[in-house]
Amino acid sequence: MRGLVWFVAWLCVGLWSAIAVAGYWLIDVLTGIAANNADKIGGDPETAEFINWLALLLQSIGSITAVILWAVIAIAILGIAWLITRLIGRPSGAQPPAPT
């Protein structure tokens, strides 16, 4: 039973990682497009520079946030699996190791 719990937990971490990578990529692509096309939005060079700077700032913040969010949720999934295995306990026929 414990092996099944850990298998499901690692499977969930893998699926969550795939979702997080997709989100990270989406943040990178959308903010990259916004930064590259900043001159088309604002006609004034200072406005275009500000939009470019803002898009790159959002890209950095979004990327860092995506990695932190991935790590927190992955650790939470593994923590829940650990807690479940502790609540399940040892198999009924298992004996603790003898003291040496």
C-alpha cells in the first residue's frame, strides 16, 4: 500500500511539473511578445521603452513565481504522501527491528 501511495504521489508531481512547465512557457512567450512589440503600442520612444521594461519585469516576476509555485505544490504533494504513509503505519505482521 505504501508503494502505491508513493507511486501516485510521484505521478502527481510529474503531472504537476508538466502543467508548471506549460505555464512557465506561456508566461515567457506572452511577455516576450509584449516586449518585442512595445514600439507598436506606444508611438513615443519613451513610452515604448517603458512598456518594454514593464513586460520584461513581468516576465522575470512571472518566471520566478512559477518556479516557486511549482516547488511549493510539489513539496505539498510529497508531504501529503509522507503523512498518508505515516497514518497507514506498518504492515500488521511486521515487527520493529530488535535492539542491538
